[in-house]
Amino acid sequence: MENNNKDRDDIIEEQDLDDINDDNIDTECNITDDIKRVSIYNNNNNNDNNDDNNKKTLLERVNNGEFMKIAAPMVRFSRLPFRLLCKKWGCDITYSPMILAEAFNRSAYARDSDFSTNIFDDSLIVQFAANSAEELAAAAEKVAKHCQGVDINCGCPQKWVMKEGYGANLLQHPQKITDMVKQVNNRVGIPCSIKIRVDKNLQKTVELVRQAEASGVSWLAVHGRTSSQRSSHPVDYEAIKLVKESVSIPVFANGDIFTLEQANEFRMMMNKACFTFFMNALLWKLRSSLFDARSSSLAPRCPSCSTVFFTIEIVSSRFFCRLSIGSASCGFCQLQPVPIYQENASEERGEVARLSSFVGAIALTDLVKTTLGPKGMDKILASMSNPNEITVTNDGATILTKIYIDNPAAKILVDISRTQDDEVGDGTTSVCVLAGELLREGERLVAQKVHPQTIINGWRLALDTARSTLVASAIDHSSDKAKTTLSSKILHTEKEHFATIVVDAILRLKGNNNLENIHIIKKSGGSLRDSYLEDGFILEKRIGVGCPKRMENAKILIANTAMDTDKIKIFGGKVVVESMNELSKLEDAEKTKMLEKCKKIVDHGINCFINRQLIYNLPEQYFAEHGVLSIEHADFEGVERLALVTGAEIVSTFDHPELVKIGTCKLIEEVIIGEDKVIKFSGLPDSQACTIVLRGATSHMLEEAERSIHDALCVLSVTVGETRTVLGGGCVEMEMAQAVDKLAANTPGKKALAIESFAKALRQIPTIIANNAGYDSSELVAQLKAAHYQGKSQMGLNMKEGCIGNIVDLGIIESFKVKQQVLVSAHEAAEMIMRVDDILRAAPRKREPMGRH
């Protein structure tokens, strides 16, 4: 990609320097929405006509089958200076590096970074990576006046490219290629070509190219390897020949053509079929013999390896291509480049890395922001490995943890969302959205040439002001936060009912923040309104066969032990017996060991035994005979919580009863909830224990209800330590934005722009809330802003009526600690991403074949 500066001028061949006055040199052409092609000759010649002639001549030359030398698209190489140098040495056609069409359309900054040209850059083909016909056509329209053709990359084998649906991935979707070619031909009056790789099944390749020809593609570029083959694999020239014989349009051969002699040999081998050639991408050394057979007498060469070498010099802050004329060795033959990174490792630098970070983080923000607010939308998360595993949720933390993310910056937002959930239990969507909106504003400032450090300094000043305003607006009040938290969840229709349940459960903790005392179980059937809070602890298991179904004044032993036998694990060991009597003796020995363990358990003086593992029939019968209630296969979370509320300890051995702590309970009984039998423990020594029983129509609804209850419990438990609250409904965000705006008005320099961007990001929270509710966000936010500037600091969004209203009267309040955590975490994540100027991706670990044992 091309990094451009405002003062950078056209790249001009050395022999033209004396003929052109600096005053007549215009800047090189950066592609924006309304840019026009420029001329350095005082704009006296008619470039539009010349461009049309060049386009026509290029297409005619290709169609005539003329032998042509073409520089292939190469990442980081095929930029404007390199293309002009290739032209110098007789190259007929040059390609731009691969450009992502979606980013090119979306951002003026991306357009200026990815593509630049001037009037000497003729016979240029711009290559795009796209998976949408509309995106490709829109990008092609932007460059149509500045190139002589558009190429669709259908051959790039890089993993990230194929994962995004670009490059060689398109070979599996020929209809997409056809649609893109047709769309470009309908909207843009320049040739459209495709670059492909061959398939293992050559018949598929033949069908693909014939379909492309029928769609109107101007020519094909064929690389003679499959998408899975590395550059060390030999090129299949016969496959390229087969493609050529299958179509009537021109075909460009690609792969392992290093010299002009090799190109001619290839033509002779193919019986002088109509081929043109790409230069190989290994261009640490530029061999002029690839393009110009006369170059041996024109260009300086290394005396050791005959490599033409060149330099690019900077003269008066302007770039000029100059051939070096020194007689020394090129250095490549003595000192080959030393690779720093491992093979298959990759690196993105500077603005490219920063843009990649912006795009990933903003895309993630756009994914979750529609779930924000009391009328946010839900997402369906389907598992690729198990189609039956479906999650319906609008919980930001759940969405972000269940989706696969490859972008490093997006992973940072996932991490802060997870941290937000761990710290305060709510605000996971808000923190991601605010960080994304800060980066969106930061991207706009970077495009305006504001340095990232200036932006970061401005954001820090804005954060201090916003946090001070938040602290000043906090109120010591804690009654309605549960309702506010539940308003954005699936439980909003019954928020009064569930708010009462949640508050009662928190009050039972008596100031203790340990939410393990509150157990949540889900039972399908009934409606959400049928959910209730139950005293004591409910375990979703069955009492053993033959054991008493009700036990008063229970003494409980909780264990995690194997009840069959304590076997010695010998890998591959065998026991050989010679008769059934010997086998019977082994079985009797095992039974004896099991009964001895059961006796040790009963000797603890208990009447209830709960094991995390299976108990089996023989021990279960022994416990029933001795009046001990047994419960088997209690899940680990269940026995951990049960040990907590009964005061017991989980044990694995039973040789020292005096050291074991036995749990107690006034009553254990089997009850029915819906159609399921469960075990209820009442009268626990820890009176803080309780169980929330959730009822609902479907399992998906119950899972989302559980997540909603969890968020509300977390917010209220935080309130126990921090009782301050702030007004919700976008009120506190507008108040902070107003204070930040005042700071910007009194701040000189470019920092003011960064401070203003912080205020805009804060205002995006009420804007998104209004948008998600289906209201006119521009009107509502404008009214809300005006109300705050008029001194009405308690005004916020009333999403029930679709207007602004007094938040105190509406009873919409939020936890101060949650809102403060959102503000600080979002700023930290945005600042971290803004600092990025280099992305390094390590090579994947090679999987070594495992030897057989």
C-alpha cells in the first residue's frame, strides 16, 4: 500500500528533470471521491482523450495476442515508484497491489493510503479483493479515470484473505465471480479481468474460465499452482495451456518466469500460443533482462551476479527514481538479506497496522451496538460444530465470548468486555460501544493528519473532566437499579416481579458479596411470571433407590470419591484366571473393598451421603439398609455450593472421621417443580442461602433470563459496597459530554479536536439507544442536548414514549461504579489500540506427526 504525504510530488524519470519546472509540478494523484486526473505540463494537453486512447490501445494489444511483459501485483512492491521503474525497463503492463474494495469504499483515508498515481503511470491495472459485486463496482468507479483496467483477485492463497471470502476462496463460488464481472462491465467502461489459480481437478478450472468468459471478462491471468501449493512446488504449465485452449479470450501465464529467455522458451514449448507473462514476485533484485533484452548495454550491473541495481533518492523532499551508476558490487551476492521473522510470519506497519486495528474494532462495535438499550435487538449464535447448539441473547459479554475473532484489536475489546463482566457484572455492551465510537472518531482525526499522541493527550484531558462530572452527579441512592438493569434484557416485561426477587435475594446476603449463596435453577414450563425465590438450596438430582425420601435434622457428608474400588491404574495390565472360581474370588474381593468403604462412611455418624461421582447399586443398597439417604453424581458446582451453605467440607478419604467436618440441615425432602423431581435443603445453618427458580417456555428463554438475573445480582452486590448511583437514559452521558465540550472550547491547538471527539463518542450512547428503539435519534439527541445546555440536567431519553423526560421521575438510575468502569475501561482500550503502529503475526506452530507407541 502507498503511504502518501501532502507535499509529495510525481515520480519523474531522471532524464526529464531538466525539462520540467518545479512550479509546474503538481502533486501526485490521490484517489478520493471527487479527484480529477492531473497533468504536470500546465494542464495544456487533454488527458481525458489520451486516457481513452490508452485504454483502447491496451485492450487492442491484449486482444491481438501481442507478446507482452507484465509486472504482477505484489504486496508492498507494486507501488507507484516501483511501477515507474518497471516501465523504465520495458514493462508493458503493471498491476497495483491488492486493494480491499470494502475499505476502499468506506474510508477516504484508505483510498489515499492504498492508491496513488500520476500521468506517467499508464497501462495500469488496479487489482481489488472483493466478495461482493456492489462493493467491487463501487470501487472500480472510483479508479476508472485513473487506470486502464480492473482485476479481481481470485488467486491469493493467504489464510486471512480466504477466511474473509476473498482471493482463492472465490474459486469455490464461480457465481460470485460472474456477478462481479457483469456488475463492473455494466457500470465501468474499462476492461475487467480475473487472476486465478488452477484446481486439482482441472475440469473445474475449465468450467470456471468458460463461465467467466461468458460473463464478459476481458482476459484471464492463470497461476499454475493450486491454492494449497507453495512457491517451491513446480508450476503446472500444462494446466495453463489447457486453460488457454479452453477459451478464446487472452490468457496471461503466471509463475516462475524470471527472465525474458524463460518467457520465450515457455512460448516455444506451448507452440507459440497467445500468452503474455507475469513477473515472479521474488523481487529483492530487479533483473532488467525480464523486461528489456537491450538492458545489458544500458544498465549498470553487479560484476559478480549481473544484477541490475538501483536506488531511490530524495531530492528537495520530492521522490525521484534514479539509476545508481556506481561500479561497486550490488551487495546481494555477498550479503543476502537476513530474515528477521520465522517463515510464514507476517507484519503490518504504520498506517496500515493502525487502519487494520480501527477496522476490526469498529466492526465489532457495529456488531454489538444494536443490542444496547431497553429496546435492543437479540442475536442468534449458532455453533458450527453442533448445529443444534443455538444461543439467543442480547448480552454483550455472551456474544463476544462465543464468536470467533481473528483481529487483534477486536480481541482487546473482547477482553475489556470480559473484565467489565468480572468486575461489576453489567455494562459489557456499553464499554465495547464507547471504545468503538472513540476509535471511530480517532480514525477520522488520523485521516486529518492529527498525530495519535495528540489524540491520546486530548482524550486523557477529556477523561479527567468526564470522570469529575460523573462523580459530581452521583447520588447516594440504591432502590431502582435492578429495574434499570433488567430493562434492557428479556425480562423487561416482568421487571417489577424480577426486581423484587433479585432485591430479596441480595438482602438475604446481609452485606456479604458472595453470590455463590444464591443458586439459580431453570425449569421449562409455565411463564416468566411463575419464577420465584425459594428459601434454602435446591439440588437438581434424585434420592437413591430404597433410601428415605425425607430426612429431618440431617447430618451430611459430602464427598468426591470413586465408590466402585480404589483400583491401581496399570496401563495395559492384564489379569489371567484359569477358572470361574478364581474370577468369583476377584469379584468378592472387590465387593468386600466397596463394603469396607461404605462402613467407614456410615461410621462418621451421618444420615445423608452426597457424592460427586457415581455410587452404584451395592453401596446404595448398603446405605439404604443403614438408613442413610444417598445422592449420587451431584455436579461439581452443586457440591461446592452445597458444602458452602451446609457448612460441610468435601472429602475423598474416610480413615479419620474426627478430622471431617459434617454439614447440617433441618430438612431434606424431594419436591416437584414442573414435571421434574428435585431435592430441597431447608433450614440451613447459612441463612443467606436461597434459590431462584426460573420458569419459561423454552430453554433459550431460560438461558437468557439466567444471564439477565446474573447481571442484576452483580449490579446490586456492587451497590452494597458502593451505594452511589447516577441517572440513566443517556442523561449522565450528555452531562459528561457537555462538560467535555466546555473543556474543548478553552483548549488551544489540535488537542481540542481530540477532546471534541471524546464528547461526540459519549453522545453516541443515547444516539444508539434511540436508534435501537426505532425513534428519530437525531431529533431526540438534539432536544436532549438543548435541554442540558438550558440547565435541565435531569433530562434523559424516555424510550417508552419516544421522547425526552425527567429521569428522576421515570426512576431510571444506574450504578455509579458500573458507569465509571465503562468510562475508564473504554478509554484505556481505545488508547491502547490508538498507540498501535505495528502488528506482528507469529508463524503457526508446525504439527509434528505423532509416533506410534
